Amino acid sequence: MQKISVASASNVKVLSVGRRHAPDSSLPNNEIPQPYYILRDNRPITIRVQVDSTIRDITLQPRNSFAFWANIYFNYGIGMLVDREEPKRYGYRPDTYIFVKDSAIHLSRFPPMRKGTVNLSLSLPFTTFFNMQQVGHEQYRSAGLFGIEAGVDYAYATNRYLSLRAGAGTDALPLEYLHFGPSFKLEGNSFFASLRNNYVLGSFDLGYGISVSKFNWSKTPINDSVHPYQGVSNISAGLSLNAQYRFGKHFRVGILYQPGLLNTSFQPAFEYQHYISFNLTWSTYLMLRMIADYATFQKDIDFLKLKQEYIHIPLWITAFYVHVFTSIIALLAGFTQFSNYILQEHKQIHRIVGRVYAWDILLINFPAGMIMAVYANGYLPTKIAFVILDSLWFLFTWKGVVAAKQKRFAEHRQFMIRSYALTFSAITLRMWKIILSKSFPIDPVALYMIDAWMGFVPNLLVAEWLIRRERYKKQQSLTRGRTVH
């Protein structure tokens, strides 16, 4: 069984996909992809559509699935021999958009990005490269694994959009904090903001624009009281070039190249530096569109299609809508709480937004989330995962509030990092669902059980790494202070 998504232009009505009839041929927006579950086979399937008063058939050809080709990596191709005669070796294109051009029917993978569309985007680099200034105007070249980029995309024309982004990257790694004897640690990181003009060309997004970056280089002595700490920071203006390949409704993978050309911190002014990242991008407009869809209070859309046996239970449906409409508050409010600028220059704003974040979780989303956890799909493993997530969410948030009231601000920050890591599961839960469903032919129930745990456990591991990294840096700073004294 394979899930495929089919959407169409406003003048094209999908009547059936294979032997599956369209779930609702009167949907007000045909460009919302509709899911169909199709048996895998070596025979093509037919999509029947209506254009004006004419009925037409479109054929989708089968092809070898990703899982079939993955046998080369996992078992040196032996599995390909086993699956050679199996229907499960085949699959169909997962996304299809149907439109009419010059009186002919055309297929593409995704609907066009319409004028006026506003997307919130999040990028997580999985490889970063740095070239920056260090002591003596020498070049420091390094690579890392961690970073983040977030921003807003606005489509000023069909398939053309402006993107305003801000982000950071580092070459720091967790294992580099294990040292024996005197040594030193080299570290580079970059903070940047960019404005790009982007074109959507089929499955590719190509963008160009300008960027402003702050490059930081440091050499920190470890267990060494002789050599001093060294550091160089500079601000550089330059270009921002981006290329991405879209492989899902909300996912893209690509490369970001930001050369810094004009240095504003020291001479010579024209000094080349760069930040390069290979990243995974997710357009989070899904959450905003999801909220807008649920605001109609229709009971047969999106996630509610899978919960038809519960929608008549007042306790569950109330908890569902409360969670949908208020979780975005915690997600946005919590994001601002880690800004050093707000914390140092606008402490009252930090306190007010922090209270909104805490009370939204403790008084609203914790009870609503616990009710939804009890009724979760995926049998007992899924229910346990969501109960643990919700309980830890409450616990970390509560401990963070108590620590702040007692003016134990370092501890307050640590618990709030853990709390927001669980808040962020609203995004990572959906990210892992798409990654897993696109990568493996997995049963929907099993997918949901795995996704329930993957949505928050990796987040907590990253949170603990960030906390330990901050502790380490603080200890090194105190050690340097005692040495100078």
C-alpha cells in the first residue's frame, strides 16, 4: 500500500485515482492535495478528471521504489533479487498536480506558489563550511554540523518570492569537550541575516540577494594557564546565493552560499570570507494553514479524518481545538525568549512574554495535551510517548518558572531550553513524519508510533548538548578569569 497525494487546478476536477473515488469532489480548493492509498503493482494506475464537461484519463506509470534501491546499501543488492517479482518493489510518484495549458493536460509534482502566499520557513543545516579571519589576518577554514536558519517568504508573483532570513552556524562538536592535559580549542561561528529574490522552476528554487554576517573566531586554552585566550570578530557584507530541490509538499534540500566581500571591522576592507551550508528546509506555513482550516470547525478535514470515532466526544474535541489554536502561542512566544538583546535591553518584555509562554503550557496545553495523548492513534506505545512528552513539558516549564522566581537564572535558562525543545516537537513531529514516510514503505500505524518518539527524544538530546556546552564555556571563562587575576 502506498499513499499518494493528488491536487488539481481550479478548472480540473479529480473524479477518481485508480479504483479510489475522490473523497470530496466539491472541495472549495482543488489545490489542497488529497491523499489516496493505492496498492503497489507493476501496472499503471488511471486518474480520471473532468475538465469543463469533458472526462479524461491520465496514466501514472509505476517505477522502482526507494526501498527497492535501498537494498543496494543495506544488503549489497541481495534484497533486490528477493523483491524482483514482488509488487511491493514498485511505487508511483507520491505527489501529482494536474493543470491545463494550451488545451492539454499537464502534470507537475507540486502546485504553483500563488501570489500573496506567506510562508514561515525553518532550515536545519547538516553540514556547514567556514572561511573566516583569525589572528594575523590568516584564513581559518573549518566545517561543522550544527546551525539554524529561519524567516519569512512572501510571493510577490506566481512562483516568485522574497525571503527574509536570519540564522547561525557553528563548527563546535560535542566530543571536543573531552580533553586530557594542556591543549586548546579552535572554534568558528557565523550569525547572519539575508534578503533574497527567489524563482520556483519546477522542483527547484533558485535565489540570489544580499547578506550581512558576523564571523567569530576563537582559540581557547584548555588546562593551560600560560597561553592567553585569542578571539577575532568582524562584520561582513556580501551576497546570499541559494539553490534548493523540493522533494515533498513542505520539504526542500539545498545549499546556501554566502560570501562576505566588504569587511567593516578592519583593513583591508575587501577581504573574502564565506559561510556555506547544506541544509534541510521546511516551510512551516503548514501550521498556519492548518489553524485556518480548523477555524472552519469542519469535522472531516486533515487530522480529524482519522479521528471520526472521537469527534462526538465533547471532552476530546474541546481539547483538540484548544491545543490547535493555542500551541502556536507557545511556539512563537518561546522563540523570542532566547534573544540576548530582549533579555538585556527589554527585560520587562522578556518577563511578560515568558509568563504568556509558561501559563499557556501549564494551564492550557498541558491538560489539553494529556487528553489527546490518552486518545492517541498507534496503540499503547504512542499513548505512552505523548504522556511522557506532555508530563516532561509541564515539569520542565514549572521548574523553570520556580527557578526564575527564586532568582536562580542559570537553572531557569536550562529548564526553559528543555521546555522549548519539547514545544518545538510541534514542528519536528511533522518533519520526522514526512522524512520517514518518504524514505520507507511503512505502515501508517507503525509510522505514527515511531514518529511519536522521534518527535521529541532527539530534541531533548540536542537540548542537553546545548546546556552542557554552555556550562563548559562558563567554566572555561571562570578559569581564564582566575588565571589573569
